[in-house]
Amino acid sequence: MNALRTPLTERLDRLLPQTQCGQCGFDGCRPYAEAMARGEAGVERCPPGGDAGARALAQVLGVTAVPFDRSRGEHKSAQVAVVVEADCIGCTKCIQACPVDAIVGGAKYMHTVLADLCTGCELCIPPCPVDCIELIAADHDQRS
């Protein structure tokens, strides 16, 4: 068994929002959970988890709860990315940036976001040269 897959790491990882956004300073939720389990990171580093997430992590670790570090980003409601099809040039830069492989498409063809896989991490937005990616509330009905 991998030493990093301890029961404590698993509990912490399950509490994290799984956005894989990197705002915590780690390459994803699992590395952050591993660092917390080792005592190398605090509970305040996850903007997507917000204050409630920081409190839940603190409870599992048996440490004092603190608010999430606002300098790392803003806590937002669940969101997903959508591609404005008419503007997409098929450059694939968003596909390369997506940490959860939620964007599909081919070079020079319109891309689309698989909403069920998208974590709303926003990492696809900066590399898009034509600003054709928007964020919508995760519970928004895209069929209307």
C-alpha cells in the first residue's frame, strides 16, 4: 500500500471539493490532502472549499478551525465552463489546461465541455486566445 494513501489522507481528500484548481499551492486535491496529513500544510488553503471546508478539515485533523485564506482566491458557488461554439477556433489550449479532461474536441474543430466532469476550476479560461469560455452555475439547465 502506498504510504501516502493513509486513512487520514483519504478522509481529508474526500472533504476537498476535487476542483484540482491548484489554488492551494499543490497540484490537486490529493497532494494537498497528503500534505495536511503529514502536517506540512494548514486547513486554510482551499478557496473552493470555503470556510465550511476549512472547518471540516480542521475537525478531522483535530486542530483549531480558521477561515480560508482569501489571498488564495474567492469562494464561489459551484460552476461549470461552457464553450461559446460560434467563437471557438479549435486551438486545443483549453483541452491541455483542463486538469480533469472535461473538454473534448480536435484541433481546428469546436470544443465542448462535459459538464458532468467539469469542476469549474477556471484553468481553461486564461489560455483561450479568443475568450470563448464562460462559467455558469453548475445547476444551470443548459438545454433551455
